[in-house]
Amino acid sequence: MNHSVFRGNLVLPDQILQDGCLVTGDGLIEYVGPWDTCPVEEQQAVRHIKDGWIAPGYVDIHVHGGENADYMDGTTEAVRIANRIHARHGTTTLFPTTTTGTPDQLDRMLHACLSVQENHQISDGARIGGVHYYGPFFAPDKVGCHSLDGRRDPDPDEYIRCFDLGIIQVATCAAELPGAEAFYREASQRGYLVTCGHSNATWNEMASAFEAGMRHVDHFWCAMSSISGIRKQYGFPMQGSMEQFVLMEPEMSTEVIADGEHLSPELLEFAYRMIGPDRLCLVTDANRAMGMPPGKYRFGPNDEGAWFESDGKVGFVSRESLASSVVGMDTMVRNMYENTSAEIHEAIRMATLTPAERVGMDDEIGSLEVGKRADFILLDSILEVKDTFVEGMELER
Ligand SMILES: [Zn+2]
């Protein structure tokens, strides 16, 4: 059997193991522990990482594309291009994320992802864990940069057909839409991570959604309700919003876009301290402008998605409206580590084990643990990704 042995500082979910040993074989992790007790045979080549860390591969539950490909382009080629660039930035499992669009466009996206998932080869880059069915069920006043034409209320005929394809693992719907509760119940019964996003939901709407199985909110503080927004709509007494619901309910999780452009350092620190690394995920929410020069791009399908601009740091529609990120998970982890009091293993947990737990895949991926897939990355001392391994195999960079 073909074993590979790595020596270096291992990033575990609750600590750093200094001078540790990682052994992989047959695509799985076979040993994790101190170097002193490493079961290494004589003559065995050892890759010694003297500076930096050996960490689990990143898991991204909210990602739209990269390198001029959007998953909504609906071709296997676009899916593979995006999966490859994210792997170079440290992601080994991702959840291609739908936007608003026609039922046909969503169908093409789901089938393209299914085909790439079923025929995965190491050269394809990050593996598809499942699809994040995100658009089209957004609130009309919270579509953000997504095309309004492509949004609609949840229709069971449409979403059950999509669910039945067997690739969806995360499902979003705005809680205030007619039919949202039935959507949540169906998605929750199938074991998906059920999320409320692009929504202006009140506390009561969140409470009913929770009852129906909703457990997550997309990109905290972005395209979601606030106390002052709800007051403008419904007057006094002021009511709780999605924000208070997530902060107060321990079974809820959420995610932040930690690119340094969407949220200020104190908001990242607030999210880290108030929500905590066990229920806060880092996501890229990256669009097709990731890895591309500044310019104008389309969000969603390449023939009719809504236009936005990238300045190389972030996507935006106007000064008042951002259009998601243009960087990889490596940047999110680095920002979280540099801008908050989170330890390295906590910043990395938020990009690995926490999302894996939320989607129910933590028995396969998300940490350096014996029996899990040998998906890991080598990081240098400033958290740059030097190498990405999927199932124990090193990706070409
Ligand atoms: Zn998004």
C-alpha cells in the first residue's frame, strides 16, 4: 500500500499539535499524532514542513464561481474551472451555489454539478459535497445583486423536482415568502442544512421557520433583516430580526464573508465572540471575478446574469450595494486570524469542521482525524496555501 508521511505542526479542531505526524494511504488519513510515536518505517520518505502548518482542506458552503466561471453557466467546464481555482486557494470540498434564474437555468446547473461530482478526478480540484440551492426563493426587497426577474416564491413542483436529483445538501428560502414553511419542512426531512437568506424576516417569522427546520442564516448582516429595517416596515414596538434570532438561539448557525470588504474588523470580532467558532462558518461567496482582473462581470448565468463590477478586492453594483467576494478561503481565514482574537485553529475550524458539521459530513471531512478523507493543505507561516491534497493526492498548482 502507498503511504505518505508528513511531519509538521498539525492544525486540529481544538489545538495545534506541534511537531506532529500525518500518515495517509489509499486516500484516507491513517495516523495523526506526535512525531515521536509516528509509525514510520525506515526508508520511508518524509515530507517535513518546518515553517507553517498542516491543516484540513477548507470546506466552502457558499460559493458561486471563480476564474470567469459561474456555476450557473450550467456547463461541466465552468464547474471544473471554478472547482480548480478554489482548490488552489485551499478548498477541498465545496457546495456550488445557485442564484436566481429560470427553472431551466437551475436545472442545467444542477445537472452539470451532478456530472462533475459523479466523475470526479483529482485534476478537477475541489470535490463537490453537494449543491447549495440558494436562489431563486429570495424576498423581492432583498435580492441584492441578483436579478429580480429570476426570483420567485417557492413552488413545491419546482423544488421537489430539484431535491429529487439527489445533489442538494443546503437549501435557502426567505422565511416570509408564502410556502416557505413547506419548503423548510421538505428540506429538513431530507437532512439538508436549511437556511434563511435574502430575507426581511421578523422574529415571529424566524420562530415559525425554526419550528419547520430552518437552522442557518446566509452571510450574517448581508441581505438580512435588522431591528431598524423591521421598524420602518411595521412600526412600534420594535421587533427582533434575523440577527437577534441567530444570536439568541444556540441551535442556529451562520456564516460571514471575511474578505475585509463586506464587514469591518469589529464586526468579525463580534461574530467570533458572540456566535463562536462552533456555529460560525467562513464562506467565500466568491463570484466569477475571483482570480480575474478588475472589470465588469455577470452574476449568475453568463448570458443573462445581472452586471456588477470588480475592483479586484470585491464585487459591487454601486457604493451602496456589494456583489459578493472575489477572493478565496485562504484570504478569509487569514483575515479572521489577523483581525480578531480567534486562534489559528479556531479560524481554521470555522472554514473546515464547523461547515462540515452543519452539512452533516463531519464523519468524512473537516478535520485531520484517522479514517477521514486525506483532504489537507500545507500552509506557510503567513497562512498562504502552498499545496492542496485531495484524497491524499497533490494537486498541480
Ligand atoms: Zn451568495
